[in-house]
Amino acid sequence: MAKLYFHYSTMNAGKSTALLQASHNYVERGMATYLITARFDRRAGEGRIASRIGIGADADTFDAGTNLFAQIEARLANGPVACVFLDEAQFLSRDQVWQLARAVDDLHIPVMCYGLRVDFQGELFPGSAALLALADEMREVRTICHCGKKATMVVRKNEAGQVVTQGAQVEIGGNDRYVSLCRRHWREATGS
């Protein structure tokens, strides 16, 4: 039975690694997968999902105007797909999450979304909020704070390495810009 999955975490927890491993497991057994990632996140190159440990795969992309149901339906016209894997799911709109749910329900294909739960201000991303509401199954990908506790929050740093608490919700970056922390250390770092 097809389901909509949401694998969520904070930065640097290994979400892309888990996505790539899961896709590899299907491919290794002779089943095709369909990979999708955010168009504007070009850290690994446009249309590429990559992890910090050095593995990667090519993917189709989405942006705010993409109809994901139509995109998945078009891909299925070219041959069977065992599972859809979508990285950077926090950047989805609520409508796009509904499109993915429709792909699960009407096209009978599992969709596994991987993304951040909250931003650097401790607020849900729109795509994450919709996935938390609509996903059939949710799984936390865990990482740890420098103190050893589970990290559930993230801080953004500026070029000087100072924690910032204001700014646009979306600013692409990696280890140079974001640090995962437990709630207590996030509160200390942000003065909350």
C-alpha cells in the first residue's frame, strides 16, 4: 500500500544520505526510483542530491510553480517507478504537499519526503507543516547537539560566525552557516 512519508530532522542529520541509501536499495533490486529536489538549492549542482559524506545522484527539480502530481504522472508515462524520493521537502508549498498526497492516493506510488522540520527561528517551514499534517508516516532522523543531547533546533551564523536571529526564512547553506543544537543550547545561542 502506497503512503506519504515525511523523514524530518535538523541540519546535518544525514537526511540526504538516508534518501540516497533508500533509493539505492530499490535500484539494487531492479526497481526504478524517481528523485526530486529543490531547483534553487545548487550546493551540489543543479538537479543533484548529494550528502556530506560524498555520495550523490541526479534528480529532477521542483520550484514554487511545479505541479508535482503532473511531474510524477509524466515520469510514470516513461515506465514504472517503485518509489518517489523528494529531498528538501521543507521548500514545498501546502498545495504541493497535497499534490504528493494525490500521487500516493491516485497513482498508488509511495512518496518519501526528506526535509527540515523547523527553521533557524524555531518556526515550521510551510512544506514541513503540511507534511506533519498530511503524511501517513513520519520518521525523525536524529542528530546530536555538541552536549550529546538530541538536536531538534538549528542556528544560523553570519560570515563572522555570530548567531543571527533575523532574516529570510530560506537561505541556502551548509555547515558554514548552520549548527544543530538541542533546545536548551538553541535558547542560549539565540537569547530566547
